[in-house]
Amino acid sequence: YQSDSTRIEVEVNSSVDTFFMSVFNLFTAGDYSKVDVSARAVAESVWTVAEASGGGFAIFAMQTGCDSNDEKSVDISGSDDVFIGRVHSNSDIYVSGSNSTFTGDTTTMCQDNDDHDDPVYGGGSDNTYSPAPEMGPHEPDPIDKDWHHFCPPEPGQGYSGSSDWDLSSDGSWWVGGTKDSKQLMPGVYCSTGLLKLGDSDITIADVNGLSGITFVAETINISGSNFQLKAFKDNILFAAYGNTDYAMDVSGSGGSWAGLIYAPNGEAELSGQNNGQDDFDLTGGVIGDRVKFNGSNASIDGTIGLGAAADPEQVVSLIE
């Protein structure tokens, strides 16, 4: 309809038998046994994807296996941290840090080889779990989105860089084209190799109703202090698709980070800490094949979650 393949116009013309119209013969002679009727409508088809609840993981490791080669799929060595939401490993959970609080289910498929009564091992002391850790089932990838879901970005909604892209240099991705602005332009940032950013006090500009950033690359390296970052697309802040131990390396102090950190094929390592003025706060969770967290005085709130992609649903509605 009007060159739009998602719309269709239907027009019906028909001659319809009548029943009571024959009484008009009493007043005016004529054939009232049939009457011409026409109708028209325009319908539009839209495919939508509902995103189910992912359960709100603060930390989730997808690596499977319970032998010595699979140890420390979740490795938490930081102390005085707060984890809100689910902590789960399809392998094991190693906690060597102390004085941290876990609020939400803590589940693992592998028990400590030295103490088969404890699903969590590592020797960490004075940690608080509510509820207590327990064995759990295998869990699927709660995000399940590949590189091509994000890249290349939609026109006017992001940037594509080199295979070794250092965002700390001047470029169109900064407000005014200069890193001195300390403001990143919103959108999806795509690299086929390494994407890195090392700086401090970085915020994101609001431009034409767009806000937030999503970094997508094979390897992502972020370091700095007092970042104020939030996700642009699908609640994903950073997505690294490499299969190495350094696929995702995020080191921050202070600031506010909102969105999921995702490394489905490699290790996601996060070092967040209080910088003496502000706490390091991540609202969104860390999800990887393996997850290492060695921050202190930091918090991760995974209750926003994202969830696995559901099957697309076709919705047809009348618009005219």
C-alpha cells in the first residue's frame, strides 16, 4: 500500500441480498431485492521481539565442566563488595575475597572438590549469602546476541572504527570532534578487533533524542575513573566476542555504569573500586564464558537483566 511492503489495502464491492427493503415498493416502484455495498480497510504488519526476563544476573559464567581445567569459571577475589541479583556458573564459583555481600541466588553446577558440602570454594571469609549457595541446573546464555546483531550500526546511530581503535584520540565520536570535550557521542561503536578507551570523567551526550553507548568488538579494554556511562542498545554496554582470557578487560574507579557487560566466548575481567570519593557502581551485571572480578568496595546490581531473545511475533493491526 503506497509502496510500503508492510501495509495492505483491501477494498470489497458486493451486491447484497436484502430482506426488508422490498417494503419500499409500497411507496416507489423499483427493484429493492439487492443493494450495492462497498468497504475499504488498510492493515499493517509489524514484527516485534519480546525480551523475556533473564533472571537478573549480577555475574554469570557459561563455561561448562567440573575438572581441574575448568576451575574458577567465576573467580571473585575482591573484598567488601556488594552483589545484588543472581550469581551463577555452569561450572564452579571460587570466592577468595572477604566481607562481601551476595543478595540473590548463588548457584553452581560443580561442588568444591575438597568440601563436597559447599558449592562455593576459595577460602574467602566473612562473606554473607542470602540465600545460602546451592547446586543449580545448567543455564543458557541469557543474552544470546552475536556481533551482527549490533554491527554495522544503523545510519546515524553509531560509528565503525579500525581493528585497533583507540577512542582516546580525537575523532567524530567526541562532541566537537575533540576528546577534550569529555563527552562521547551516543550510539553503537563497532570494531572487528580491539576497541579501547582510557580516560577519566567521561560522560555521554544527548543528541537528537539519542543517548547512551554500546561498544562491540573482538576485544574491549576500558580503563579510567569517574565514568558516567549507560547502554545505548538492548541494555548492552560492552560486548566482546573474542575467545581469549582478555576478551573483556574493564578497570574503573568511581563513577556510574549502567548496562550489561557481555563476553560470551572469552573471559570478562572487571576491576572496580572506590577511588576515595565515589564508589564503583555497575547496574547491569557481567556475563561471560568466564568471569573474573577483583574489585573492592564496589557494587554490581544485576536485577535489571535483559533476557534471551524470544521468537519474533507478527502483529497485524488496522490503521485505516
